[in-house]
Amino acid sequence: MRRVLVAFVFGVVVLWLAFLAAVVIASRRDTAAPADAIVVMGAAQYDGRPSPVLRARLDHAAALFRRGLAPLVIVTGGVGTGDTVSEAVVGLRYLVAAGLPVAAVAAESAGRTSAASVRAAARRVRAHGGTRAVFVSDGFHLLRLGFLARRLGLQPFGSPAPESPITSNSRLEFGYLLAESVKAPVALLLGR
């Protein structure tokens, strides 16, 4: 019985390390390619202004749009506790103020979780007849987003926001990488 338990624990640890390695590898790769839409994952906003993390994601999405990778940018993110406006609406306003055409930016405020935001974005992409999406977020997030998007019939490409303050803080980033090493397999197995 003890051997079985040791073998089980060893197997779980090896599997977890494999997911941790996959999360780290995905966080460092930019696979942006021509797509039907660029999907920006939400992050905090403060009184209608994007947080530094959200601003880094939005700026990166705007750069990808200007490179001609997709005709549509979908900004996600719901209304946080105590907020009166969604992250998505704040992102839309920011991108329009940055010079993107109003018709090229859409807000999906339905999601307060990554899974709900990806579902809402997938509906929007498919409504436009598309299946390919570039997901913009912090690198640690990209493996899980890919799993969620594939479950919903999208072909995802990941593009980490290079100027995110999370990326420049190795201790903070490591915490997110560890958390994603657990969240990614849950997304793969359960779609959450």
C-alpha cells in the first residue's frame, strides 16, 4: 500500500512539474498570427482608468491591431466589486482614445472570470464568422486561455503583453506562474 501511495504522489508531482514547465514556456512565447479578432483579457481599472496591467495589455493589443493582425479588438472584463463601469468598457474607451476606430473595438463585459470572458469573446468571434483569435494577456495566463478557447472551437494564438508590470517583477510573476500550474490543468479537464 505504501508503494502505491508513494508512486501516486510521485506521479502527481511529476504531472504538476510538467504543467508548470508548460505554463512557463507558453508565457515566454508570442505566437500572434493573422486572426479574426484580438481578444484582450481584462484586468483592474480604477475609476475609469486602466490599471498599469490593463494598460500594458491594451497598448499591446493596439500595436497588434496596427500591424494588421485582425480587424477587430474585443476587450473583456466585468464590473468589479465597488465599480460602476466594467473593465471592458474602460478598455474600449482607452483604445478609441488611442486612435483605434470605434467600429473596430468591441466590449464584452459579461465575464468576471477568465472562462466567462473567453466564452463571451468566442461568441463574438463566431458571430463575425471567425474562428481564429489572438489572446492578449500576461504570459502566465496564455496556456489556460488556449485550453479554454480550443474547447469553444477557436484556434487561439497567445501574445503576452511585454510591458506588463507583472513581467518586470519576478517574484510576483513566479506566484502567478505557480497558480496557473494548477489552474491550467483544471481548464484542460473541466473548461473552467
